[in-house]
Amino acid sequence: MAAAGIVIGLVSGLLVVVYRLGIEYGTDASRWIYARIRETPWLIAPWAVAAVAAALAIAWMVGKEPMAGGSGIPQTNGVVICGLKMRWQTILPVRFVGGLLGALFGLSLGREGPSIQIGASAAQTVGHTLRARRTNLNGRRLTAERQTKHTAQRSRGGTGRPKWPPPHPPAA
């Protein structure tokens, strides 16, 4: 259990650091591009077309994954406190791509909310991956006790049921 927590912390931290660095680089790139546009005004036309395309792409992604819109903190609270379901498979790419596109075009982005949601999605990803390894052949989730029993059964090559007494008492 502690190892899972360490893995979750490392994966979440790595993804958040990469996201925040991407936002910083995107913001620096937008400042550089706006300085070039100020020097050569004809660049505003292709930049405007690219900005509209990026806005449409972000709107399409958020339409496909509404939980990725907004701050990210209320969504994560809803998952933790109220039991809402968060589709981590789509939230991670939408948050990354949407955040980086927004930063590239100079949009003001909050960093804390999306970072929290990215970390929570990464935790769900790792948890899902670890949980998938703890299932038996029937797809049934194994608790620690059942996992130990299941491993012992597989190593013996049997069902794990004792041969005596028989499963059903003999008819009288």
C-alpha cells in the first residue's frame, strides 16, 4: 500500500511539473510571438487564424470532456467527497493539450486547479493500473487476503478447496 502511494506521488508530481513547465514555455513563446507581431504587423493575420483554430480545438475538447473545463478543484472535490466519476483517460490529454494551447496564445491560465486535477487523474491512472494486476482470471477484484489465497492456489495448480470434507455432505 505504501509503495502504491509512493508511485502515485511520483507519477502525479512528474505530470504536474511537466504541465507547469509547458505552461511556462507556452507563455514565454506567446510573449516572443507578440513581440514579433509588434515588429511586423502582417503576422497578425496568420496568428489570428491560428488562435481561432486553437480556440475551436479547445472548445471541442472541453465539449467531449466537460469535467476538464473550469478550475479542476471543484471537479476533484466532487470525486473525493461526493463520489463523482472522473474519466481520467480523457481528462489528462484534454487538460494538457488545452492548457498548453491556451498558454501558447497568451490566455490567462490558473495553474493550481488544473494541477490538482491532473494529479488526481494521474492517481486514478496508477490506481487503475495497480488494481488491474490484482484481479483473478474471472476479472474479480482481489483483496489482500484473497490475493494471497489466489496466489497460493495458482502455485499449487489446484482450486484451493480442500479435498476433505467434500463440498456437499453425503445424502442420508
